[in-house]
Amino acid sequence: MIAITAKMMVKPGCEKNFEQAMLALVSAVNLNESGNLLYELCKDNDGQYLVMELYKDDEAVQAHRTADHIKNSGPSFKGLMSGPPVIKKMTVIPHS
């Protein structure tokens, strides 16, 4: 399995619009990507956002990256972000 975290850099004052756009994307991913096991928006006590993602394999990650709902989501975030997401990709260590 592949785990990905994406720290989202949201402009101050744009949080509500960001959450609306991001939650629409969360719904689309969860409904349309069979290889995705987890895709959730999280927010810490300091107001920082993180997307937590879990995929069956690299093929599922590639399917996510090329999915129409991902490609078409860009305009929803226009003007809301203060920078690109900080993405970290990790391999899940299996347990017995």
C-alpha cells in the first residue's frame, strides 16, 4: 500500500471556500476511485490543512493523478492557495 500526505497551503481568509472545494473533491475521489482506500481532509488546532491518502498500489496512485475529477478540480482552487501542496509519499509497512 501507498500512503500520501498533502499539506495544503491555504490563503488566510479563504478557508471556507477551500473547504467547500476540497470536500467536493474528497467526495469525487471516494466515489470514483476503487484503488483509493482513504482520502480525507483534516485540519489541526492551528488551522493547518492536511489531506490523508491511502492507495492499494502505485497503479491506484497513477489512476488518481490522471482521474478527470482531479484534472478538472484546478479552477475550484484558483485564488485560494498560498503555495503548492507539500506532498509526502510513503510505503506502508505490512504487519502480520
